[in-house]
Amino acid sequence: MTASIDESWARIENWLAEHAPQTYAALAPPADPADIAELERVIGRPLLRPLVASLLRHDGVLDRAEGSLLPGYYRPISARGTVAAWHLLTAYHDACEAEERGEEVDHDFM
């Protein structure tokens, strides 16, 4: 049987609280449902329900976080952070396509 997102987060939170309290303290509070709705609007489709459930548990990690939940420089991203990344990556994609068509591209979009 597969655990629910809340059950999985509870296990993660309990382990972090005991073994990595700094990382546990870095978990952000729940996402604002309006931020999730904005993300869905920007990408043009609903998010998968497990992702929504996870964002409603923790909206990524706090900006000032010193702990690391994932290896390397990877960090869980917030709903707002995903919107910003979506805009950046789509601008990059559009610029690449414009260059391939031989159009002049302003590379200051980043």
C-alpha cells in the first residue's frame, strides 16, 4: 500500500526533527492556495494532486535555509518559485527558437 503525501511528510518531518533539526527548521510553511492557482494558470494545466498536497504541506524551503533536504544545491521549490522558473525557462526556450529562425534576440531577458 502506498503512503499518502501527508503520511510521507510526517515520516520525513519526524526523522528530520530527530536527526537534522536545522534542515527540519528550513521547511517552509504551507503554500497559499492562491499561489498554487496562479502556478496552474501560468503553466496552463492543473498540477498533479500529489504535488498540490505536498505544496500544501511545505511550500519548498525557507530562503534563509542553511540545512539541505536534498543532495548538492538542489532545494524543494515553492509555488511562486516555480512560476518564476517557468517564466525564465519559457523565455529562454522562445529566444532559442527565435535564434534558430535567424531572428535577432535580446539576450538580456534573464
